Amino acid sequence: MGLRCSKISLCFWPSHLKSNIRESSYLENGGKDDEYLPSFREYSLSQLRAATSRFAADNIVSEHGEKAPNVVYRGKLEDEGRWIAVKRFNKSAWPDARQFTEEARLVGQLRSERLANLIGCCCEDDERLLVAEFMPNETLSKHLFHWEAQPMKWAMRLRVALYLAKALEYCCSKGRALYHDLNAYRVLFDEEGDPRLSCFGLMKNSRDGKSYSTNLAFTPPEYLRTGRVTPESVVYSFGTLLLDLLSGKHIPPSHALDLIHGKNFLMLMDSCLEGHFSNDEGTELVRLASRCLQYEPRDRPHARSLVTALTSLQKETEVPSHVLMGIPYGTASEMGTLSLTPLGQACSRVDLTAIHEILDKVGYRGDEGVANELSFQLWTSQIQEALNARKHGDSAFRARDFTTAIDCYTSFINSGAMVSPTVFARRCLCHLMNGMAQEALGDAMQAQVASPDWPTPYYLQAAALSGLGMDSDAQETLKDGTTLEAKKNRK
């Protein structure tokens, strides 16, 4: 997402900013001589408000895997010409302003091309804000679990594992071995397609909730016992990411270990990778994952040994990441410049009243292009009954009698006489109005099947997913709808 501006050559910086750039900002672990980041600084609240259009809802991004009230926004600093990611905390997460600023400064001292580096913070009034490099090419979760054109290649998965291990090794070498809730949303891709670890997980002592997600199946066992994050806990989470890369799915470690112990490790492998890796390579990556997931923390490897093991597995090392990923290089990413439509905005905040008003206003435009071949015989019987049911459903929908609308639209759908994406979309909203998010999701998916080029079903799926508590998936679906809408508008 966004413009590919997260790394800027020194020679392209405005002259009045060059004086603010220190040589100590040199990017370690492979950084080039002309690649610098500005010194860590404190931004004013007015600067960050301007950069994010006053924290506009359509600037909320999901690539950092955060949930309200700790939201991440995309923004652009006009005076610097750089895109940024701004994490906005609830004050209760950091009640002590001095502690927040000091902790941010410590994390801001880190500089590595394996990290999405922290470049600033803001602590004014009740606001607690972190400012990081913006990564324009989505998250590992997106590319691994929600891919569109092609699954992630084996060579790229190995590269992700290595670069992530290098990021953890670098952090350990700088005394920042603790990382909170390491998962596929914390791995971001820069403009070159290289994976980077989000710096936000390096902040410690915050009170923004638990250090791990509520899914206990993926939580290190010692954290369940003590509630404390240790360097060994981070290695355990790294093991779960190796499972993600192996399988293309989010597999609970206990299930994966059962398969490994039963020597059924090939059942862990992503079927999309068949024929693209050797048994030795697969076995070695499974072995590394198994070591990371050991119950006793002392039995897990250190980050340095992970780097050594993963280095020997690398393939196609001469091929740039953006080529392996199928990402255009050196151009602006579409999603960073797109804004949600009114329907997209309404679905993003699950504003059912606004959704109803929009669906009612657009009528049956979503049915354009859907073929319905009708014979005269059908028209005289089945079709007329179906159209009557739809007409009554529309009247009830307009009158906000959503239970009656569901019954009428169901009669129309069950008749099988015609296919109407709009009816599925309207019944979807009726289900949402009645608190039936699962049924609503099914209707939105049916609308998408009936009319694949219509963005509305994607937006409605996002609203239904939010109702099911699947916020990250909802954000991905919103972006899919926005991308589709942009493509249609360019035609």
C-alpha cells in the first residue's frame, strides 16, 4: 500500500533536511552508503494530524496487525516528502508520558534494513503516537494467506525466514531481544519487496493489553504460566511463523508437532509448493520449526543459529525480492493513493444505517451484466411469483422491516428463477441488521460469485467479517473491493 517512499536516497532529500541526517543513521546489515534515515525526533501533534488528514478513517491500514484503540494510520509528511506509518495508542497504554518517550527513543536508536524502523514519536495531551517507516507492499499475512495472482514462491518463503531471523539477531545484538506478539501481520514488505519486521513490537512496558493475541493455541507455554515475554518466547513465535511459511495456513503448533512426531511432515507443506522444493529442504525447515516450538524454553535455538541454518537453505539468491513476489518496482503502489468510497467507508465502520441508505439509493445497478435467460413459459409462472416476492422484499427493505425482507428475498432466491446479486446484497444487510453476521457473510459471498466485477459484495463481506470479530480479514476484503473499484473506474 502507499507510495514506495520508505527508503530515500540522500541525494534526493531537500537541502534544508540534509543537515538533520546523521551518519549514525546508516542502515546496518547491508545498507548502502547513500541510504540514510533522519535522526529520531519528536513530532508535534499538528504535524501528524496534517500528515494523516486528521487521522481519517480511510487512512487506517491493517498491515501492522493492530486493533482499536491502538490503530495504525498511513500518512505523508509534506515538509519531508516521506510516507509514514503512525501508530496511535490509547493513553491508558502509556499513562506515563516520560516513560513512553524514553522507550520510543531507545527503539528509535535501532537502524537496520531488516526492520521497518521507528523514526519518531509524539506525546502531547492524551496522545501517544509512534512514527515509523511506511512499508508499501502489504504484510506476510496478505501475501501468504490472501494471495490473488500467485502463491508465495518457495525461494521467497526461505528468504522471509532468513530476513526475519536476521532482524531478530540484530535486535538481540542491540539489547532488544524481546518482541511482543510476533506474527504474520508484523512482517511487512518494502518497496523492493524485501520483508521487514515492524518496530512496533519492540516497545515494552506498555499497558495496551497482553503481549500475545487471545488465541492460546499459538501462545508460548511459558507465557501462559508467567505472563512474561522472554527471548525464548520470541523464538517460539518465530517457529509458528515457520509453520505459516511451510503450510500457507495458520496451523496450531500442537497439531503441527503431532504430524512431525508421526513423521507426516509432508502433510504440513503447502500443496501449492508441490514440486518446487526438495525433501531435504522441506525436512530442514520442519526441523527448525520443531526446535523453535520445544516446550522447554532452554531447548530452543538462538537467533544466530537460526540465521546460520537458514542461510544454507537460500535459493535464487540473485533474483530480487520484487521479482520473486511479482511486485512492480519503483512505482507507486495503487492502494496507497486510493480512498474508500462512501459504501466502503460505511462498511469499514459497520454503519448499518448508512449502508442501508446507499443500497436503497443505487437500486439494482449491481445486476447489470448478469445473464438471466428466460423463456416465455417460465415468465408466465415461476418468474412472476419470484418477481412478486422480490417486489415485496424491496418494499419491506425500504420500510426497514428486515425480517419480512429476509423472508421475501429468500422466497425469490429459492425459486431459482433468476440470479440477482442485488438481492443477495440486500439480504446480507438484513441479516446484519438482525445480528446474523455468519448468514450475512454467506450472502455477500454469493453476491460476489454472481457478479465478480461488482465491488459492493467485497465491502459487505468486510462488514460481516467485522461482525464476526475478524477485523484483519475485514481490512483485507475492504482493500480488495477498493482495488476492484479503481480498476473499473479506469476502464
